[in-house]
Amino acid sequence: MRTFTFILLFFVGMTLFSQTRSDIQNYISISEVNSEVDFSTYTVYSSVLAKYNSNGTMSSEVYLMLQNMAEKANSKSIYTTLADMSFDGQKSVYDILSDNVILEKFVFSASENARLVSISYPTKNSIEVVMALDLVNKKYNIINTFIKDIAPVEPFPILTYFNAGKDYDSLVIDARGLGFEPSIFPTVSDEDGNIIHNISFVNRNPVSDIGFITYTTNVNAIERDFGDIAKNPYYAVAWGVRGSTKGDIVIDNEDASIVMSSKSLKSALKEGKVIVVID
């Protein structure tokens, strides 16, 4: 009899608790969702503001529910933002995921487990949660997974015109003012369409650690900010962009010939030591 009474009280309590949670959720709204991609660090950020639209007192349970709903909204926002990114100047990440169910589940799981950056309380009845997904990290290395699962492996192109005459250790391309849209794996080609750099030429291990390409908006601080990969860079100016998403870069034939005739530069490209200056 006591056991029956305990079970009955337990289910009654759970029912009331569920109803309370349901009532609270009716007063919670997600009013602001902002997301952006930091291409210099391969990080997708999302910020969500959740509000409790009631004059009642904010209990600890309400705060927890606000945070939980904000985190879930952030996860969805991060996934959507990543999926909308240009993959290679021709396709979006969503195009790649739609053809690969396993990869899609992996990326979705990574978005759900994005790291918590900050929690703040703008007003007495709201909470702002910022989360981030690092595309290059130890647990969910999305860049590495894309490279392993998607990228073909091809021999590096042999296009030699003359000796570069200098041991460059990296390539810097100024792509400002061309309407270039950063992509995860952009192709770099010369004016004639010869491919100088793309995902199929890279060495998998170093690129999975530092990324396929690095973006920056500060051309005057390349060697200061990226001294670990660009101690002696070769500087080229992009002449145009290609691809349906304007995510591929065109450099002139002279610059291309210098890149392709320098053994050290070609090795640098294979290791992902390419920096693109963007608007």
C-alpha cells in the first residue's frame, strides 16, 4: 500500500512539474538571433537573446529554461550559418551535406556541442547566450573531416616558367575590392584557368591543424599576426574572382609562374600556408 501511494504521489508530482514547465515555456520567446563567421580563426559564432514575457518573479528554474532554449536556438543558428557557407566557390556546405548523411549527422552533432562563450543578463527578465563552433579543434575537427571524406587526392600541377629566386615560406593574396566571398576551400588559379591551389593538392595532416587557408582584413600586420606560418611570404594581388558564389581567386600569370617555380612556395601551399586579405 505504501509503495502504491509513493508511486501515485511520484506521478502526480511529475505531472504537475511538466505542466509548470509547459506554462513557463508559453512565456519564453527567442527575440534575437545573430550569427557570423570569423574566417581568421575558422569559427562560427551565434548569439541568442531569450526573454521571459511575464510579470512573475524569475525563479532559478526559469533562468535554466531560458538558457537551455537559448543554447538550442544557438545550435540551430550555427548549423544553418555553417551550411550556408561557400564550400569551394561552386557549392555551399549544405550541398555537400545533402549528399552525405553521415557527414550531415556529424556536423549537426558538432553544432549541438558548440562551446559556450558567454552568458549575460541584459534585463531582469532576459538572458543572452553566445556560443561558438570551431571548425578546427580536437574533438570536432570539421575541416579535417571534410578533407578526409570529400577531397580527392591529385598530384600537384607542374607549371614551371622561371626560377622564383627566393625561398618564400607562404603566399599572401590581396583579394579586396573584387566582391570575393570567402569559402572554406577556395581554388586559386591563373588567368588562363590553370589551378595553382585547391583542396586536392594539400597534405592532410598540417591542413587539418591550421586550416586550408587563412583570412585576414589587416594587410599591414601579416607577418606580425601570422608569423608562425608567414615569416617570408610572397605577396600577390588577385585580379578577379570565379565560381557561382564568387569564392575562387584569380591571380595573374606572372605571380602564378613565381608560385609554381618555387619549390618552397609549392611546399607551403601543400601545408595550407596561404593567407587571403579580404574586405
